[in-house]
Amino acid sequence: MSILSTIAKPSNRPVIATILGDAGLGKTSLAATFPNPIFIRAEDGLQAIPEDSRPDAFPVVTKADDLWSQLKALITEEHEYQTLVIDSVTALERLFIENIVENDPKNPKSINQALGGYGAGLNAVAALHGRVRKACGILNNNKNMHIVFIAHADTETIDLPDGEPYTRYSLRLGKKSTACYVDEADIVGFIKLNTFLKGDGEKKKAISDGTRLLSVTATAANVSKNRYGITEDLTVVQNENPFTPFIAGL
């Protein structure tokens, strides 16, 4: 049989999304609007959701073995969950760093000294994030589950070879770990407050009307993208999924 016989138009699959932003802007609440979610928690962000509408969740992960066990159960056992939310990959980074440092027989003082130094510790952290992403890819393909990664935001300096350096918002992760949740995601959304400057002269005050916006288009100000043709910022309304008008699977 010719390999050409395997050619077909790829069908739609569930969404893989990364949502980042500062604390308190509703990242967890937004993730909970995806269909029938189950949460893997490296931090307890579900307290922000009223108890009567709080989604199901595994116990809070305190060590890496707990994480692998929870992912394995979702992959190998039968269940009806349609979305996996990992809250948050930033907290997983801290967990991975602690695990690598504590298990290094040379007792390094930091991840930079772990596994002999020269970046080996950070490479090991990135490899663990890659393992998480691989497991989530299996759930996405084999279990038809949406995947939502939550990340805290931080600023980074972009030093371009053909332009002036500038600062943008990105995931609060090591550079080698970020690719798992940006390059291989269908959506990277940066959630922010709709903010205005008020006042005269040089000193102005930043104010907000409380509206939360989700940036999912390419911009210099923050890491964001989408594969669904969304061209404008989305307004985040409580208990509503802003992607529903654009993605049939939601």
C-alpha cells in the first residue's frame, strides 16, 4: 500500500490553550468555563470560585510523583472529563526545581548549581515540562480532551538583532520551559484589565473600569497568539467562555 493512501484532510481536535496574566484577574475562573473540566493543582486557585459551582479537582500536588500519577490516571482510566486544566505551570516550575535540587547528591544551593551546573539543572526542569506537555498531548489526541495551562505573567526583555530592546509580558518560567506552552499551543491568551491614564502633566494615574480583556493576537506587548482567526481582544465575562463564538468544539 502506498504511503499516499494515508493522506487526508486533518479533522478538528480539542483546544490546547495557555492563559497567562497577573494574580487575581480570573485565569482560573476562565479555565473553569471550558467543558466539564478536571483540575490538576500545583496551587489552590479554586478558592476564587464559589463552592457550589467549583469544578472537580485532584488533591493539590506536593511532589512530582503526585503529578505523574494524576496524569497517568486520566490517560489510562475511563472518565467523562472533557477538559484538563493545569493550575499552574508556574507553580509546577517551582516544584520541579525543588525536586531536582533536593535529589542531587551533591546538595547544590540552587538550580544553577544542580546536576553539575552549566545549565544542566534548567535543562532538566525544561525536560519535565516537556513530559507534562507530552502527557497532555496524549489526552488531547486519544481522550479528545481540551487542555488549558494556567501561568502567571512576568516581564522579559527582548533584544532583537535588528531593533531596539523592549519589554513584554511573558510566562513566569525559564526560557527553555516556555516553549512547551507557547510554541505547541493553539491559543496563548494574556488576560489584562482595561486600563486608562488619568491626569494632567507628567504624573498620571492608571485607572480601570474593571473590564477584563483577553489578548490572543500577535503583539509586541505580550506573548499571545491563536489559530482560529481571532483578530481582536476578547472581553472576559464571568461564567462565559470567550472562545465559544470562534471554536465549534466549545
